[in-house]
Amino acid sequence: MLKLNVLHLLAATGSLGTVMLLRREAMGRSLPLGRLGAGPLLALAAALVMLALTDPATRQPALWTGMLTAGLVVGTARGVVLPLQVDRLWDRFRLPAGRDGLWAAGLLGAAALIEFGTDLVPDHVPWTNMLDIAATATAAACAGFLIGRAVAVWLRSLRAPHITLRGP
């Protein structure tokens, strides 16, 4: 039985929006500091929608929360060591080595596609529930990584020395 609904579109849109928001950051462009949290919040929304899409009988909230927490820890560690440049005059920042956020957003998009694919497969096919749970847990880890990374970078930006950023 086909179980498609509007939540699939929301999860896909949230994943794609996260990729689009982090693409400029991954290219090493300067961004306003206010934009630092937009991608991670959209990723969290997509991960929550994917959790809501999971069948309540097979939903694993403890695994989801554990993966979110693990992602937060790894993301915070990455945000602490990530090179950061801050222009205080124009309230902008640049992450010269910020491609990891785009990779996490891409993995979130792949998890959303797997979630969508498992709902297209008939119920009697084995392993669809495991794929569904794995996709939801992966989405939680990606969202946690992006949130932890953004919070660590934002906290570091408060004390980072001023660097004049030229160009876009």
C-alpha cells in the first residue's frame, strides 16, 4: 500500500533547503552571522518530520535522541576546531574549511530519499522498517551535527579577532 503524504514533501524540502543554505558556506564565502543558525534549524525540522513519518509501532525515540546527542557532540567538537574568520565591522563570518556542513546536509537529503523510498515499497518486503529507522536516526545525527557545529562556531565568533573580509 502506498503511504505518501505531504510530510514527505516537507522532509525533502527541508533537506534541500539545508543544502542550499550551507552551499555558500561550503564555498568559503562570507556570510552574515545571523545566517549561521538557519541551516541547522531547517535540518532539525526535516529530522523531526522524518521521525513523524516513521510508523509508530517501529519508532525508536531512544535511538533518535541518542543519535541527535551523538551528532551534537561530534558537531560541537568540529565547530571548536574549524577555522573561523570574523569581520566585526560588517558582522560577517567565513569558514574556509566548512565543507563538512554541506556533506552533513547531503547525507540528510539522502536519508530523506531513503525514508521516501521505504514508503514506496510494499509492507511485506523485509528490512523496510530497518531502513526507515536507519534513515531517521541518520537524519537526527546530521541535524545534531549541524546544530552543535553552528553553536560552537557562534560562541567562538564572539571572541574571535577581527579580520577584514574582502569580496562576497
